[in-house]
Amino acid sequence: MRFGLTNLIGEVRHRWETPVVWGRKLDAEVLRKGVQSLLANLDTAERSRVLALGVSYTGIMDAEGRVSAVNLGWKDFPLQEKLRSIVGLPAFFCSESLAKLMAE
């Protein structure tokens, strides 16, 4: 799992990674730790300029923002709710497959 902090032109300013074991349930604490690790690199002025969170997720998301992903051990995991509560910022979500397609 990778976390990255970019500026408005897409340059990666900070990054954090952690391995994920396929099929083992990924705890929300990993998400909090990843986001906090990136934000810890910022001083107060820089932190105030963070505008939003962009998320590329694996699996299938339902209309309520819950994700089911076999590789992460998630069934109806409230991804949108968890991430928005962690960062307190607007969050935008895109499926992994759509993100790959747009990158091409």
C-alpha cells in the first residue's frame, strides 16, 4: 500500500509505503498511520495548504462508500467514512482500474 503527498502539478513531495499480506484483513489503523506519516513531514503553514485526499482503491465500492476487496480482507469496509474522519478534508475516490486507465 502506498501513500503519497503531491503538489498541485503532481510532483510527489513525500511518500510512505507498507507491505500488505494478500487476503489478511487490513486494519484501518494502517490507513491512519500512512496519512499521519505524510502529514508529519509538513510544518503548520504547509499543512494548512493541504486541500484534499485522493484515493485509488482496489475492489468494489457501493453507493455508501463501503469497499469489498478480497486482497485486503474487506467486506463492506467503510473506506470513505474512515479516511474522511482521519484527515478531516474532502476526499475523492477512484477505482484502481479507472486510475490505471486514466494514467495510460
